Amino acid sequence: MAGKGFTVKKDWDNPREHEMPAEARVPAEVRLGTVVVRPATVLAPMVGVTDTVFRRFIRHASLFTTSTFSEAHPSQKNNGVARVGHPALQSKLDQYSQVSESRPGAPVTDGSDLIDAEVTNQQSGCGLLMTEFTSADGLSRMRESKRRRYLTFYDDEHPIGAQLFGSNPETLAEAARIVEDTGFDTVDLNLGCPAKRVVGCNGGSGLLRDLPRIGEIFRTVRKAVTIPFTVKFRLGWNDAQIVCVELARMAEAEGLNSVALHARTREQGYTGQARWEWIAAVKQAVGIPVIGNGDVRTPEDAAAMVAQTGCDAVMIGRAAPANPWIFRQIAQYTASGEYEQPTVEDRYKMIRAYFQMLLDEQEACKELPRDGRMGETAGRMKQFASWFTHGVPGGAKLRASIYQAKTGAAVLEQVDAFFLARLADGVESAEDAEGASLLDFLNAPMVCD
């Protein structure tokens, strides 16, 4: 395994099915230094996935208010037919345009005035967004126009963290200063990526074999920035070199504000079971917040991880592209003991919204210098088709038609034709009850500067 390349699997190896714990819930909040994350859920950094369009898509797909849910579904409990949506959402999607102005240096707001402290999750079920991981060496050398392509974010993405990888302490410190100056709320060090091209440069999980170097990086970066500094890592290089507890203690001793553990070794890649018992061991070893990651596919999994490990927050990666509603579902369960399941119509609305977001982002950024522009959207749409059509009856037919399309607009036509035909034939549909905040999001003008 160690000699092979690693790709993110879209499925899981014999995943465990968890019952919903009687008492445990995902915490209402977690504090990473000065940054308050409400609720205590994190979208994991995923290369090629968590760009600004996807991050904002997830944040707004997760919008939730207990009043909307409880009034619409006073007695429903995860019966597979619960509804999401607003009576006017379909027409708004047809008129869709992106949100607000991008101002990387804008003041941070945590939305605390919009959140019910007792019930929580009143703004979005996704508490913290993370960027794709970015090379510290590349960031420190690239032109400003290209740098903005990697570090662009919108006001509605706060709180947001930027993740860096590399092995040179001074270069990482310089990149961290760039991140702070750009206006990010946190900076995160990647010690988990198993990809050969990253490990070959002693980055990502490759550094797990060199704890003294990690200690030097911790000290240098911590001195360079004032924003919260966090780290994500794996159990270790392999089963013979498990270092997660020692590494967490080092992080705490050097002043880091939290640790996130993907409970697999580098050798495992994305295969096998995540070993949550090591998350529990790290939690027992340190006093700073511990974020658990690995095999969280459902709200039951999230609550079970908290119950079994005592972790302070839950990080979700692969499950988010396949089920963009997962953060919303966790929020619903935390607030009410119930959560909704998306229907085919819901999936159509979300797929269409995301694809239209890509097209709008491309259009808005076309005046930027060439190295700062977004590329052709068709490739990204095809990439996400395999995620978003998971669970859609006849999804293979849709994927085949999408892969034949040559442009983003053509992809969108195929999506419309497929779903409208199925809905016309009587495929599962239902009433809409989406919160007004998502409508505001869909209506707002989009600017990319």
C-alpha cells in the first residue's frame, strides 16, 4: 500500500452502522483560540473539492432554523420523506446568481447574534470551512494574481481556515503570514495527506516520520502569526509508527489552538476502518480542543464519534460531496432529535444550484489576469456528477450524458433534461420549506474581485 498512489475513495470499506446515542450530540460550539465555531462541525480540506464555490455551497446547503423544521414536521422522525425547500425555491434557482462581494480583509463575524445558544445551529449546520490545502512553497513564490485564485473567499464564509503543507519551517511561517494578512480566521498545517507527490517532498503525512522537524515548524509558525494555529494529522506512518498522542502533546506544548485527527495511518490511505479509539486517546492526553475525523457518513456517526471519543468537534470530508445535507441533518438532529432525508427533487435543486454557481463564478472572474481565472467548468461538473448523483435512481444514465457534454452550459442542460423528465413521470417530489436565508443567498449579486 505504501508504495501506491492514493486517491480519495467515494465509498467506504464495510462501514460500521451506528445507532444514535441516547444522550450524546455534536457540541453546540468549540473555541479555537479566539475563533468560535458554532456548531462544532468542520468541512475537511479536500484537494480539488473545497474551492470557494463548493465551500459556499455547503455552508448554504446547511442553513437551518429549528422553527422552520419543527413547524413543518412536528412529528416526523427520519422516515425518508421529510422535506427541505421553500415554496419559491424552484423559481429562485431558475434565477440563481451568486452572493456578495469578496473582501478577504473584512472583519470576522461569528454570527453569534443569529444563533440560539440553547438550541444552537440557527445559522448553518457547518461551523468552520477549510480551504483546499495549498503548498507553502508555491504560495510564497507565486504572483499576487495567482495567489488570489487559491486564497479567495467571501464574507459569508467566515469563520474559515486556510490549510498549508510543506516541510520548511521558515517557508511555512511566511505562508502563514500571507494567510493571516489575507483575512483568514485560522491557519492549519496538513500532516495527513498520503499522496506520493506530497509525501515525496516530505510534506503531509511524510513529516510524521520526523517529529523534531514538526516541532520546529510548530514553533516557527506559532511565532509568525497571531490568528489561531491548528494542525491536522493521521495516527502515524503505519501501525508500527503510531505517533498521534505524542504529536498532540507537542502541538499543545508549542501553543497550537487545536488538533484534528484522521484516525487512519498513512499506509491505510482511505481504506479500512477509522480507529476512533485513538481520537479518544488524544482527547485524554491534551487540554486543547480535539477534532475527530474519519468515517462520519451520517448524523448517527457524528453523534457516535462524540459519544465514543469525547472529541470537541467533528470534521467531515468525503461524505459532504455525496450528501451536501449532512451538516444540516446533524444540526436538525441536535436541535430536535429528528432529521430530514433528501428526495430526488431536492438533489436536482442542489445539483443545479452548484453547477450554476460554477458558471457564475467563471463569468464573474473572466476579467481577472489569466492565472487568476477559473478554468472551464465542464471538468469540475463532471468530477462532481459522480458525487452528487449518488442515490439518484437512474444516476448512471445522467452521468453518462454529463461526461459526453463539452461545456458547462451543456452539462446544465443535461441535468435539467434528466430531472425534469423524471419529475414529469412522477418521481418523488414534495412541498418546499427552505429557510429564507437560502433564498437570500440565491438572490444576492455575485462579485469576484
